Amino acid sequence: MSPSAPVRDVVGLGNALVDVLSHEADAFLSDHGLTKGSMALIDADEATRLYAAMGPGVEVSGGSAANTMVGIASFGGSAAFLGRVAADELGAVFGHDIRAAGVDFVNVPAPDGPPSGRCLILVTPDAERTLNTFLGAAAEFGPEDVDPDLIASAQVTYLEGYLWDQPRAKEAFRHAAALAHGAGRRVALTLSDGFCVDRHRADFLALVEDEVDILLANEAEICALYEVDRFDDALQRVNHHCEVAALTRSAKGAVVVSGDEVHVVDAVAVPTGVVDTTGAGDLFAAGFLYGFTHGYDLGTSGRLGAVAAAEVIGHLGARPERSLADLAADLLA
Amino acid sequence: MSPSAPVRDVVGLGNALVDVLSHEADAFLSDHGLTKGSMALIDADEATRLYAAMGPGVEVSGGSAANTMVGIASFGGSAAFLGRVAADELGAVFGHDIRAAGVDFVNVPAPDGPPSGRCLILVTPDAERTLNTFLGAAAEFGPEDVDPDLIASAQVTYLEGYLWDQPRAKEAFRHAAALAHGAGRRVALTLSDGFCVDRHRADFLALVEDEVDILLANEAEICALYEVDRFDDALQRVNHHCEVAALTRSAKGAVVVSGDEVHVVDAVAVPTGVVDTTGAGDLFAAGFLYGFTHGYDLGTSGRLGAVAAAEVIGHLGARPERSLADLAADLLA
């Protein structure tokens, strides 16, 4: 493939999921044997049982990388998404919502096989969220779903660590990374979840070393990757391990590191208080990648991430409700 | 002078002061036209007036660099102090306390001239402190008070930015820095106070560029130095401007930067709650300089600073009440 100027900012690959959110007491988590703050994969039966036990829910399109692509579009960037849904109602909802948000989504819904994936999200009074994902059709996402022209069209191909949980999605991940590098583009990875890192540490370390240009992770994830307790120790390890790392620390803000360039970025205040932390990392990634692909320096890119994260944690749901371009107007000026 | 192995860790130069602390409401500050969190220089008459208006006080030996030397001694390091007191009761208290803490203090009290200096410290309910310094004898500290052998004996000569407020102390400062570099030692500077930086910005910028190996500053001070609003912008400026910078951010912890090495250090929790922030920066400097002069890496040195700062803000007064060596045993092991 002959190198040409990219026509898109970012293409994201991830699990196409509709989130079902409900507010629950902490006791609900212990009654169902759930670990607060983590993401667990559940099967169809467990999904049915848990959904029956949950209180009244709110359905919103989600999926980590999909949320990030929506965030990039909200900044005014051009984003596309690759993922698999079924030809059912939830699949239609997912497709409608992501396109309505301005993201290209070209995969045709699978006419047979398991139903569309969903993530049952329990939000406890401390605004923490506990995720239970029934992947459904998303579990069958594979290399044939990866459009080579789309990958080549984008400055950055953004991969969700969660993909590594399914063999065919892992193949799709590798295929997309190879296509991106073959087209002279960059590959970004989010580590997704501390437990996901625990499941795939050796693979993720090799990926960061060999395949990843831009790493996104939160404090728990980056500490899990290097098996250290202290953020500063992880910071020393990740520096020079990949081209750029953007590390989020909740209320402590974020640190962006690239060789001898390090930026310490403060969290942005949430005037309404923190309602639901779902999507904080996804939206930080959106702001950071928007900045990165638009020529902003790494510090400003980190601050764009902080603006986007603050917006999404101020309300229920993992996609922005206000224009991120408007919210970040001062930084983008 | 022929270079030889240093026999002391740090020698500090600063204003020799006794602190007089009282708890006051915020209204006290506005009634007396004081700016919360700042240090103001006052004359003898103002000191008398303010002292009369203050509630019952606690007298403890203080002075920024002196506090730092006491902290270094509490870690088990060897420290000396150079400063001027008068031959009066407060001068005797200052000399007794600093020696009892294990710090060498060789200056003979001045037999005549103004009385010993004091710092009237008003602690408001938010644990902030507002300093009003009557320098007295400390204002006459000059080059003749600087013992060349003592400077040459120490790995680091530590200078208080406040010295720059008085012409003769400024001479002493320059003299000590030249002696230290002449003996092949390092020079450290604390910027002391944001208003102090405003008074002497051009001089301090030149000092950092030409004379300072190790810079200590809090967020307000480093932002004042470079006239920026955002910590990250100051961080980009200070990096490569001096050999090492250790920057404190109150509850946000500290950032230590030296070329392409950057450490993000978390604040240490204060189990009893924050009582009085007086001395937080002084004691951070103590931990950092103890670590630095004992071969600990910059991250560990920063964490030693955080341990010491957390101890001193947990009680009234700017000197440690517990052994810092004990508190930091895990880090020093």
C-alpha cells in the first residue's frame, strides 16, 4: 500500500455493546459475588439472571473504544468504528447511536448467531461502576470484519485491550495493527481494565514493546502491567517502553510521558459532582487522541482528555451529553 | 581549596527566627490587612502591635532553612546552620533548640543591634498560615557570618530565597554559593514564597540558570517564577533549567525532575488531619536533601520529603515532633 495522507483521525476497534445502567446499593454487588470497579465477562444465562435482579435501567450505546470514537467526533474529529452487532433491536440501537454521533460504522449486522452484546453496569452510591459484559455477537468479531482501507485511512488505529479476551478478536487486533503499521500509521492501545491486564500480562508487555506507539492506561492498569504498587514506579517503567503513554489517575489527574517529555495534567473539576465514572478513561482517550491527531502538544492533548473525562463523569452514561469542542474551546483556541 | 570528601550532608543559610503561633479566625487577617498564605516583612512597631492583638501564642524555634536543617538531623543526617541572632532570650531559645535537635550552629549571638528576629504566624481554621516576619538581628546577617570551612565541608549548601530581601544577606548568599562551587559542592535554593519570587524574579531566574544545582519550590512559587498559571507549563520551563528541581503541590504531592527523569510523588496521608501547614515545604526539602545526599534515587528522595511534610503538618509548629528516620524506615531500608 502506498503511503498517502490520512483522511481520518482515528479508527477504533472494540466490543460493540449497549450499556444497561442501574443504580444499586453496595449490598447488591456482594449478594451477586461481584467485584466493585471491575469488568466481568458473563454468559447469556448469567446476563438474563442479573438483568432480572437489577432495578429499572437506562439503555445507552457503549463499548469502550466506541465511546472513545464518539468522544473524538464530539471534539470535531473524524472517527470510525469497527465492531460486530447482530441484526436485532439492540444492534440497531448501537448502529443508530454511533452514526448519529457522527462516527463511521460500516460493519453489517450479523444475520445469525448470538444476539448483540450488552454490558450490565451497576452504579453504586460512590459513583463507581461494576461491569458485567455479555459479549454475544461481539465475541465473534474477527479479522474479516477489519476493513483494510479504513485502517489505512486513519492516522491512528485504536485497539481495546478487551479484544484480547476472545481468540478471533485477538486475531482481528493483530491484523489491524499490522495493517496500520504497514500503511505507515500509528497503533494505540488501551489496557481497558486491571483484571484484563492480569489475564494477558505477558502478551500486553510484548505488545507495548513491539506494536504499540501510544499507550492509554489508568493507574491500576499500568501498575498491574508492571506488577508494581506505586504509580511512580510504573511511570519509570513505561517511559521509553513505547513512544507515548497517557496515564490517568482519577482525581489526581493524568501524566503524559514521551521520552524526556513529561506532562503533569490536573483533573478538571466537575461542577455537578461525580455521578458515574463509567467512560472516564474512554473519554480521556478521546480528548488525548483528538489533540494528538490535530497537532496539539502532549500537555494540551492531556488537558483535552481531562476536559472530556470531567464531562462524562458528571452524568449517567459513558458518552458525552455536551459538545466537547465547546467545552474545550479555550484549549483549542 | 583542594577538593576533599564532604564530612557533612547539608549546611543551610537563612533567617534565624523564633515562631510565635496563634490560631485566629479569617476575620483577624482582614482586620489587619493581611494576605492569607503569604509572608510579609514587618518592622518592630508593627510586630509589637500585631503581637498585642494576637491570642495566646506558642513559641517555637523556626526559620525556613533552620527548620529544614532540623529535619535533616531528624532523618539521621548531619546538618549545620548559619544565621544571626542577638544575645537576648529569643536568641538563646533559637540556639538551644537548633542544637538540641542535633544541628551545628556556630554563629555567636550579636552583642548589640536589633533584637532576635521573630515570625508571628496566624493559623486560620483551614490550617493555612499567614506569616509576619520581624527580621531584627537576622536582617544583619552578612558575608562575615559565613564560615568558609563549614561551606566546604558540606555536600550541599542550601539557601533560603528570603535572604534575597536584605542587601547584606544577599551578599552572604552569593558569597556562600561561590564558596560552595569553589569547593566542588552543590548549591540548593528554595524559592521560599510566591511574593518573594515576585520581588526578585529576574534575579532568581538568573540564579536558577547560573548558580543553582537543586531547586526547591512549591506550585505557587514555580508558577510565579515563570509567570505562568498552570503547573505543567512551569514544569516544562524548569526542566533542563537546573540540574534537579523538586516541586511540591500540597495534597497533589510532588514532582521531581532532572533532565529526562521525572518522578510523580504522591502526598502522604496525615492520619490526624492537617493541623497547620507551617513548615510543609521546609520539611519536604529536608527529606529530599537527606535522600539526595545519601545516594537515594530522586523518586525515593521525593518520597522522603513527602513523609517529612506529612509529619509536620499534623501538628502545630514547623519542626518535626517524631523521628523522621523512624517514620521513613520502610523507604530507608
